[in-house]
Amino acid sequence: MKMITTTDELAAFCDAVQTHPYVTVDTEFLRERTYYSKLCLVQLAMPGEGENTAVLVDPLADGIDLEPLYTLFRTETLVKVFHAARQDLEIFWIDAKVFPKPLFDTQIAAMVCGFGEQVGYETLVRKIVKRGVDKTPRFTDWSRRPLSPAQQTYALADVTHLRKIYEHLSAELTRTGRSGWVQEELPLLTDPATYDVDPRSAWRRVKTRAHSPEFLAVVRELAAFRERYARDRNIPRNRVFKDESLVELASTKPKSLSDLGQSRLLLREARKGPIADGILVAVAAGVACKPEEQPQPDRSREKLRVNPVLADLLRVLLKTKTESAGVAAKLIASSADLDAIAAGVRDVPALTGWRYEVFGADALRLCNGDIAMAANGQAVRIVEL
């Protein structure tokens, strides 16, 4: 197998790929000890057979420049194929501000083609390629060199098997006329806002039972401090302080180092030095926040008058329609979306685009009393009224 360690070798392979309709891509990275993912390996494969059709690219090699790869990503005549692309795309966006276009995500395509919800790569290899995958090297340290033969074999299989998976799913989407369904799902993956975290919005990821604006103001300031501190030093957020510590601090509102010392959950390293100073400043800023500037919890759906019977009927309808269409129910609507529809909300994804075609149209007809459902043996059928 070919290990690319120089820019010239990478450029030569990327030039060869240009003559083909697609290239499969995967990465190996580490994130346990850093804020940003550390790219350790890039795997590439073009259509065909033989050792020269697939390579491993070592981004840690001295002097290598990944620009030939990024040029390939910008080539719009070549489809870039990933499986569960989000983390891979984040790496490339943070590193070079580039998204591979056009993009094909086999996980999304598999959900559209009836392989279940968030189907794993190993499942697709087993069902489509009819091969097994040795998962043993998955959790090894990909930053260590040299890579073992087992690591290299495992990594290369991620893109060689992906060729057959892509060709199978692409043909199935063409046969069923669902290629557009997959395309509707991709803009979120190639939106910079998906990966560029605003420290002032980081509080929205913190789970807490209390939702008063005064409390959330302190949560917001603490989360923003943690985000900036972790990002600037490239360390994991939890190395600064964990979510449960953040919630405790927002509740106790410490005013001094002595107060911080009373915390039950705060790491010892966070009770002194720059982290402790940052915590005290953040808490003070949150406490002093003016009422009109305090974050407001989203209670829009708390006031919904959900018809529980209609919500249950919508769940049955969703299951019936998705089983008939061979598409993952989770891709169309969440439980919260169904409750919202049952309460009269119409601004939900399930009522737009291809989801409307599969489920939304009949969901509205059910809400309007135009159809009913009846059991027919083991199946459920729609009855026109």
C-alpha cells in the first residue's frame, strides 16, 4: 500500500484522480487532548482495482503541504465521497476554509435508501460489499509513527470499500429518483456556521434544569469564557471545567477564591490561576447583566396545546409512511416535531421539501380530518374520508 509523505507525491495522485468521476475520502484524527481535531491521516481512493488506486496521506510528515488535496476538493467535476462527513469536513474547514464540493455522504444516502437510522459504515460494508471489518485498530493512537500494517490495512479499507458502497447507493438513488433528497440534506454540512462556534452561543449546549434568565445569564458568561479559554489554548472544554461544574458555579455564584474552594465539582486546577480568575469575572458579569440583555429560554413549544391523540396518530402515520418508502423515520421528523404538528405548528422540516412528499402531505390531511387510518392485519392503511 502507498504511503504519501511529500507534496509532490500528493499532487501526482490528485492529478490522476482528476480523470475519474469520484474519489472516496476518509480521515483518522485525535481529539481527546485538544480543542481542534488533530489530523493524523487522510485516506483516498479512486475507482478501479490495484494498489495504485488507493493511498494513505501522512499530514504529519515533515514539509508536506495538503494544498493539492484542497485543490482537488474545489474541483466541481469530481464527486467527493465520505461516510458521516461532519467531523471530516470540520477538520478541512478549520485547516483551510475549504469544503469538498460536490459532496456525497453515504450515511445520509443509506438513510434515504432504507438502511436504517444513522447506519454505521461497518453495516454498509457487510450488507453491500459482503465483507467484514476488523474494528481492532479503530481506537489506536493515529499520531504515532510508524503506523503498523494493521493500522494501514484498516485505514485503507475505509476508502476502498466505500467505492462499492457509493456506486451501489448512487445507482439506487437514481433508480428511485431520490438523489435530490440527499442534496437537500447537504447544505448544513457545508455551512461554515456549523463549525464556527460563537462563544456567546456556547451556553445553548449546556443542559440545565433551571431556565430563569438570571441563571442563564451566568451560564452564558461561564460557557463563553470556557469556550475562549479552551480554543485559545487548544485544549478540550472539559479540561477547563465540565458542564456539571458550570451549572454548579452558575447556581452558587462564587465571588472569591475562597468561594471557589467550596465547590464540590470544580477541578483542582480551576480553583486558582487564570481559570479561577476567569470564572470569577464571568460570574460577576452574569450577575450584573441587565434584564433586557439576559438570554431568554425557548418556551415557544411549552405553550403549545398538543392534541395527544393526534400526536400518537402522527407517530403511527410516520412509521407507516417511512416503512412503505424505505426511509429512516428519524430523517423525516423527531418526536418534538410531531407534537408541534399536532399542536398546529406548520414551520417544521417535515412539512417541506422531500419530507412533505413522503410524510408531510398526508400528515396535514390527517390533521385536517381528510384521512383516517385502519389496521389491516399486520399493516396499517390510510382511509380516505
